[in-house]
Amino acid sequence: LRRDQFSDLRTLSEVTVRRGAAVQRFAGALLVKPPASVRFEALSPFGQPFLVVAMSDGTLTSYNVVENAALTGPVGEKTSGRWLGVPLGPEDIVGLLIGRVLPPTGMTAAEILPADNAGPSIQMVGRDRTERVWMDFETGEARKVEISGGRHTLIVDYRPEPGRDLPAEIHAIATGTGFEATVRYRQPAIATGIDAERFRLTVPQGANVQRFY
């Protein structure tokens, strides 16, 4: 119900990505629209976008403005399982970004587990993965998520924003990969009426385009 009531998110964001010893930091504008649309524009100190990443209609496209180069391909459980080691679909990614986690596809079992240091949780077993979600069972607010079923396990922690129905910070780790990401939201605005066209990224003619599968 909380997910169905969420229409869209427009926010400034700070993104830090670590892969082993390599660290990349981006600051820019993030747009999110359920069920499966995302757009992030990393901005230079002068306010111009130098990297645009968009997910729409089951396709992920990343365009480097400086190098005039793009990477594009389908986004789904198979591709995320291949690249990240964790099976995630586009709707799962959007759910994680707004703190409204989807149950696994083809769920066959669910069990409420005793509270631990992170609080009470529910474990759900699906066709391709198992999820454990620590949450407030009265409000439905997720505090932590653990997704397994591929080569690795994805652990996502949420830092709540007092008085807001949205996390202030998201921290994700894919165990055994050296991958770690932190997303911080600044001045988020919810339900501003973002048009679906904003999530379709057209790569300029003449750009060097590489495809992944």
C-alpha cells in the first residue's frame, strides 16, 4: 500500500560508489517514478551534467557527456545477477531507492522472525531469491533489507529522515564483491508530477555506443 501511494521523487543527491580501492563520488539530480523509472544527472561544479543514467521501459542507458560515449542494454534479474551477483529487476531497484521493498517474485513462503539488534523482520522465499526485511510492522517502514539468491548477498541499510516518509540515506553492500554504495538525499520533493518522458534518454548521433546483454 505504501508503494502504491508513492507517485514520484525529485531530489538532489550525493552518490558514492566503491569497488575495491576505487572510489567514485557524484552529486546531482535524481528522479524516481514507480514502478520502474529512474534518471540521475551527475553535475559538474559549474552545474552542467557530465554523466546521465536513465532506466525506463526495461532499458538502462548511461551517457558520458565529456567522452560522448554511451552504454546501454536491458536491465533485469539476469543482467543484475551477471554484473552484481544479485537478481534484481527494475521495479526492485526503484523499490530499494524509495524504501518500499517488493516481495520476491513467485513467493512460496513467508515467516516473521524474532527481533534482533535491527528489530523485527520478515523473511520471504521466492522463485529466484530470498529476502529478509527488517521493518516497522505498524507503519511498513523498511529499516534494512537482505537479498540473496545469486552469487552474492545484497545488504541495504536505511537511515530514516525524521518527519519524512523517505529515507535520508541508503547504504548498500554486495558481500564478497568489494562493491559498496551510499546515496544521500538533499531537499527531496515527493509527488511533483514528473512526466514519463523525462526518463527516456536519447543518445546524440555520433556517440560511441556500446551494448551489454
